[in-house]
Amino acid sequence: MPFKLLTCLGLLCLLHGRVAYAQADLSLEDAVQAALAASPHLRAQEEDRAAAQQALIASDSLPDPRLYGGLANIPVSSMGGVNAYSSGEDAMSARVIGISQDLPNGARRRAARDQAQADTALSTAGIAQVRSDLAIAAAQAWIAVHAERQRRQLLQAQQRDGELLVDLIARQVAAGQAPPVDAVQARLDLADLDNALSASGGETAIRRARLVRLIGAGGQAPLRGDVPAWSLQAADLRQRLAQRPELQRAAAQVRRATADVAAASADQHPDWGVDLSYQHRGPAYADMMSLTVSMSLPFFQGQRQAPRLRAQESRLLAARDEWRDAQREQAAQLQADLSLWQALDAQARRLRQEALPLAQEKIDLLLAAYRQGQGGIDPLLAARQARRRLLLQVITLDEQRDVLGARLHYQTYWPEHGS
């Protein structure tokens, strides 16, 4: 009885494992999410943003006050009944305790907060950039495996058709309706297909390795579904161009440079300080309190503050120029990518709708003629090879279009981690 129970449990576990494996089939979006979840680089960027957010909280707060204590006006020689180094016999001597607080000017505190906000924006843009890059890489790796699977399925179908053709030719030769060399030609064509399948197997392994590199062991799972039909409308992509992480980062760098200029400009204004102290004197004298207010004196601005301000202003001009250059570059890249995507899509559609039906019609006519002994095998094999090349070309065009489409899509619509 225990043996039967264990056997049943084992079968249930095996069945569950098969079901789990079936559920682990990998869609393109699954690959994208797995890449986001498995990336240490993304986690590092998120920690960097968390640090920037914490720094923002304290960015415009006052410096910590300073507590001090000591002895004031201690005599170092004996005179007039006052002993040297006594702290309570002279009217001026006192034990002092006090607190001091620096008060930076308002412009400096506002600039510090702007700098911290710009750092947070830079970190956020960095996360968006990493997410976008990961999504593009994972989607393109999935597309590469998907395209190679289509090539392999095509070659396998061609191989099965080739085997049927070899059988047909063998019957034709046996019936005396075709020369023996036709059978050799057909077997050579079949050997070429076998070699192509072997090459496809190696290419599949290489492409799988790239996918595994991005998402881990899940990259070995069978693929599920096709490439999503992304909405790649030119007007929409142009409207969302400014949301690309590259431009968000360039804009945040301009913001940081602007805050640095404000911080340098704040150096031209005085900072303040407050000092409150309590002096405890000898028993014959009253204790005292002191309150002082201080301010910095930025007198020599030509040698100190002005050069630093000019340096920051130059950096701001450079950041703005880089931002404008990035805008032009991204706009030009978008236009080029859209044009290429449309061209690839049109080529693939034209081959499907025009060239492939004609190629199949040619094969059908040549095959019918060959069955009737009215044609040789070479034109038929050449027509089959030409159609095979067209089919492979369609797969390649689809792959190139989809790889480009993934980049266009995820440059703007990058996914949130774990969404």
C-alpha cells in the first residue's frame, strides 16, 4: 500500500511538473518583465534614486548648530590679589558655554534644494534609460529566437516536401519516364536542406544564449505567441519624443546646471550666523549672557565668487547645447527608424502578396509538366529553391522590422518594473 501511494504521488508530481513547464512558455512581454526583474544594474539605479530622494529631504535644511564650552579671560600672572590661572577671582574670568548657528542666505538654500531635485530627476531618467535598454534588448533577443524558429520550421517543411519529391522522382525513374540523374539532383537538394537545418540549430543555440544572458534560465523555455502588434503611429511617436530617456536626462542635466549657477550666484550674498553664550563667573561676580550676530563679507568677488559663477554659467550653456543637439539627434533617428520600418514592412507585404503566389504557381506548373514527362528536374528544383529563398527573405524582413519596432516602442513606452 505505501508503495502504491508513493507511486501515485510521484505521478501527480510529474503531471504537475509538466503543467508548470507548459505554463512557463515565454511570450515577448514575459521576456521583457523577466529582464527587468533579473537586472542588478536596474536595482543599482533604483537604489541610486532612493539615495537622491533621501538627500532631497535634507537639502535646504539649516546646518547643525554647534555647542561649545571653555574658559574665558583666565589670568596668567598674579597681580592685585588675583592668583594666576584662577577662573573665579578676576571679574573678567568666566566659564563659558554657548551655542552657535550658521544661517546660509535664502538663495543658497533654494539653490541646494534645486540641485537635489535635479539629482533626483537625473536618477529617475537613468532608471528610465536602463528599463528602456533592457526592454529593447530582451524584446529583440526574443524576436531573434522567434525568427530562427520560423526559419527552422520552414526548412523542416521544405525537407518533408523534398522527401516526397525524391519518392516521386524515384517512381518516374523506375517507370522509365525520367533519367536516373534526376534522382541524384533531388537528393542533392535534400542534402542542402539538411545542412541548412544543421546551421539553423547552431544559430538557434546562439540566439537562445543571448536570451538566457538577459533573463536567466527562463530563456530556455519554449516561446509563446507572436510579436505584439505595437501601435507605431508616426504622429504619436513624434509627440512623445521628449519623453525618451535620453532627452529626459539631457533636460535634467540642464536643470542641474541651472541650480549650480544659482548656487554660485548665492556666494555673492552674505551668510549669517548667531552665537548665544552663558558666562559663569566667580561667586563675587554676576553671571552674564552674550548674543552676537555675524555675517560673511564677500568683498573680493572679482577673485573668488565671480570666476566660479562664470564657470558655472559656461557649464550651463554647454548643457543647453547638448540638450538641443540631443533633440535634433533623436528627432533625426526617429524619422530614419520610421522610414526604415515602413520600408521593411512594405517589402515583406509585397513578397507575401505578389512574389510568393507567383513562385508557387511556377512550381505547380513545372511539377505538372514533370509528372507528364514534359520537363526536366532542374527547372523544378530551381523554382523550389527560388521560392525557399523568398520565404527566408520574408522571415528576415519580418525580423528586421520587428527588431526595429521593438526599439521604437520601448524607447518611449518603457515598462515599469514588475508591472
